[in-house]
Amino acid sequence: MQFQTLIENLPVGICQMDLDNSGVFLYANPEFLDILGYLSIDDLSGIGMRDLHLNPTEWDQLYNDLLSRRHMTGVEVQLKDQGGSSLWASINARIVESDKSKDGAWIDYTVEDITSRKLAELRNISQMENLRQASLTLTASLDLKEVLDTIAQCALDLVYGMRNCHIFLYSAENGKKLIFGTALWGDGKRSQPFASPRPEGLTMRVAQSGQPIMVPDLSSDPLYADAPISWTGSIIGLP
């Protein structure tokens, strides 16, 4: 009874399946059902593990490998939940035999939802490709305006939901002035900044301190106490 309670409360999906290729379910714990969007084992009636794979032929290959090797560990697959949405999962499986006959054997199977991690990995791959493309563009160009435009475009591509990017050039030896470099919005480049940097504003503070500054909410931050009411959202300044 204690072992059964442990299985029922583990934060990992666990199931047992018939050894047949279709993978008919014999048991599934609550976490397994939750991951795949089912309310009870009865909802899996007539459904096998093959049906839950986004690509059923992937299950065929895994099943054949499992028959040959008798176990598998940490295999990443794409499954689909009851609503048809896809998810990434890390699976472990082993064949358990209670006697020498096929009828006395089944598959123990665990599922861990790794969708968030996989999506983060895919975003990182996309970001690295953006950086690679930006690097190629920068190294091929000696035009400062083109370099600044490329940096701004890369920033917009990297940060989800970013509305615009402004770049100012700053030199302490040049009278501590900020010189407008480029401005890029979702609808294209602009020849002027959204607003001129204030002497005590975020842009100048970042330039003089050499430290990043982040303002989570423009409407409540003292730096923007006198800003127009239409200025909303968050802003980050990077040296």
C-alpha cells in the first residue's frame, strides 16, 4: 500500500503497457494522466502509446529498439495530449517479465514533461543563429550606420515583445555628449529618436556609469515622474 501511494504521488508520469506494439495501457498514475490531459485511465481505453506519439513511426522504432535492448533511458520524444497539442517528453522504459512467456511481460514506462526546457533550447539556437548572422554582417561592413542598424535589429530579434531599440554614442572625452546613432521600431528605421536624452535621464546615467539600468514600470519610476502619461511599459539601458 505504501509503494502504491508513492507511485500515485510521484511528480513523474508512470505507466505500464502491454508488450504489444500498440502499447495498450494497463496502468497510469495521476501525473502521467495530467501531462497528457486525461482525467482517468478509462479515458485511455482503446488508446495505446503509439497513438500518443506525434510521429507514430517514431514509436515503432523505439518499440523495436526496446525489444532488442530491453530498456531505454532519457530518450527525448514528441507526444500529443488529449487535445492534440504537442509536447516534448523525456522517457525511460524497460521490459519486465514475470515468466518466460510474452503474456507474462509488460513495459514499465516513465514520462517527464520537458517542453519548457526544449523550447528554451530552441530559442537559444535561434538566438545564436541571429548573433552569427549579425557577426557576419558586422565583419563584412565598415559603415558605422550599417553596423548600428544591425545591432539594433539583432536586439529586436532577441528580446520578445521589444517595441523599439535606440542606440546613442557617448564619449566622455567629447564633452560628455550623447550622439544619436540609430532607432529601429517594429515598423522600420527612424531618423530621429523617440525623445532626446535628458541630462539626468536613464540614457545619460547608463552612459556615464557604464552600468545597465532596468525600469520595470515607467509609470511608477521616479526617473520618469515627469514623462507623458502615454509612456508605458518597461525599459532597459545597456552600456
